[in-house]
Amino acid sequence: MTKYLNSLLLLFLSINFLYAGEKVNQFTLKNNLKVIHKEIKTNPIVSVQVFLYSGSANEEENQAGLANFTKVIMLKGTKKRSAKQLAIDIESIGSSISSDVSHDYCSYGVSTMDSSVDKAAEILSDVIKNPSFDKDEIEKERLNVIAGIKSRQDSIFSIADDLFNSIFYGSHPYSWPDIGKIETVSSLKREDLINWHRKYYCTGNMLLVITGNVSLKEAKKISKEYFSDVPKSDAKFKLPDIPEPEPKKVKQTNKKFQQSYLMIGFPSPSVNGNDYPVLKVINATLGGRMSGRLFIELREKLSLGYEVSSFYPSRKHLSRFVIYLGLMKKNLQLAKDKVRDVINDLKEKGVTEEELNETKNYIRGIYLLRHQTVSGISWHLGWWEVMGKGYDYDEKYLKDLMNVTSQDVKRVANKYFKDDYIQVEIVSE
């Protein structure tokens, strides 16, 4: 009972923190840079984050990995700060710069004490506006990025996932990893990075988010002082259409691993689809945690796999719902049969109210825990905005989630989990 009460208390505190502070504000600078602001007075921290509406999906195939490589090098020095000086200046205010590249967006962020917010914003703006693209840093980091790409071959999950994506997305940019390919990263030139930065790091493709113990007046002052000279652009960058993938089953032998791997996937809606919250509930019902049906039925009861789960990535465009297992070769056929049984059971019987409520509370708890920090709140506001849902969906998402019914689960499972699907087997010898 004590453990249960502690969990409720933690959830209550998380909810209070998530919705603490003033309303969310938005304004636009004269250079057309949109700014989102939320004042949170609960502790003396401020987060400043920059998002790009474009990511690795905007690359050409012969430059796969360019968005990530540009991001890496931008954090290795500016026109007025060497890599060492940049690190010293960040550390001097007790902070660090975080960054991320996805198929659909790029982000940079810094969190600091409210007394150092001006310095933090100045440093972040310097990184965004004035990267030096130092030749020595490029060659040094190129080796690190290539090493990261090679290390994917040590993971049977990554091998299976890369093969699945190539079949599912074909030649679309969603088909290659954010980090890129060895042959393309090896051939990227300094001019490629400069051109990428010039094209995409502009106001029409950028969002600034400021949250924490900072007033709207202060946020406007900081934005104007450090980001009003970001190059102005009204450019909107579109991706090529993604055709619905044809059902296909591929089997590949890999001598490197003693175990085998199985992936079964279905075309699924983007983050903007009406069924998005329902599929998030279905994903948590089937996999993604040790109490999921797949884990219990295939691993706990039958010991068919050592790794059993599912995932449903949030994408601006066509996504995929994937069930995966790491297992012995001898168990492949039985595992495929049992996966089909689990899916059919969900399609035919749906979920009980008890299982549904427990699943929704699990998702809600994880989501709220990610909002415990000022930077977490800032990131989610920016992420929902660049993904096309709008920053206010950060709060609406939980409402949509909790409104999912057992009938919704059954309907959506039948809608997307067709008998024809894409299947990848990585088989050991």
C-alpha cells in the first residue's frame, strides 16, 4: 500500500509540475522567427531550445547523414569560440548543450540558472548562427561518426531494423538511419555542411522555445538580442510522398550472430493521424514493457525469445508498427504463429477495462515523468509544434489518450493489423 501511495504522490507532483506556471505565450520576431514561451516559477532554472522543422529526411540519398554531421560539427566551435573555449564557456555557467537529430527535426538546447540565462542564450545563438566548420574538427569527428555507423553492425536489432526500413520505405529518406551511411559520410565536404547550414538554419525553418523562471518581457528581450539576426526566410521544405509499402517477406542469413531475429510490421498513421493515441495505447498493451502481452505470452509462458517487444515511432509522415523478437532459429516458426495469435486475440476480443486503464495510466505516468524538468517541458512544447500538432497538444495529448476506449482499440487493431505485412528474418547458421 505504501508503494502504491508513493506512486500516486509522484504522479500528483508530476501533474502539478507539468501544468505549473503561466500560460504558454507565442510571439514572432521581425525576422519571422517564431518564439514559444512559458514562465515556470517553481525553481530557478531556464531552458532555451532551438528546433528546426527539417531533419535527416530532407537529405538527398548521396548525402545521407548530412544533417547529423552538420549538427556534430556545429558543436565543435564557432567563428569566435574554439571547441575548447565553447566547452569552457558552457561549463562556466554550470550547463551543457544538448542536441538531437531525427528524420523529422533537429534540436539544440541549453538549461541554466536563471541568473545565467543571457549568457546561455548568447552561447546557443553563437552555435546556431556562427559555426566555424573547422576542417580539423570535421576530419576528427568524421572518424567518430563512421565508427558509430560501423558499430550498428554489432547489433542484430540494428541490422534487422535497417533491412526492414529499406523494404518498408524504399528510396525515401526515412529508409536510412539518421547517422547516415559510411559511403556518404566519408564523401561529405566542408562546403556541403556550410550549404546545409545556410539552407536550413533560417527563420522559416526554425523555432525558439524559452521556458522556466523567466518572464515574457525577459524572454522577448533575450530573443530579440540574440536571435533577431538569424537569417530571414519563408522557405518551407517538403518531403517526397511515401507510397504504401507492398507486403513482403525477406529472409537473410548472418554468420556473425548465434541468435536470430524477427520483425513483423504494419503501415501506420503519422503523429497527425486520428488513430495516433490509440496506437500508442496498443503499443503499450502489446509491447514496450515487461507486462505487455507479447512479453508475457512469448517469453514468460513459452520462452520463445530473449527479447520481445514492439514499437510505434512518431513520424510526420507514414509510420510503422513493428513487433520484434530476438530468438533461436529453431523457434522462428512457432514464434510467428504465436505473434499472429496475440494479434488476432486483440483484434477479436480487444482489451478489458482493467487492462485498458492500467495501460493508459502507465503511458500517462511515463509522459508526466518526462515533464519533471524545465528542459523536458520546453522540449515537448517545441517537439509538438515542429511535428505539426501545435505546442498546445502537449496538454491535449493526455486528454486524447485517456479518452481511448476498448472499442477504439479493437477498431484500430482491425484497421491496421492486416494479414498482409512486412516481415524480416535475420537467421543464424
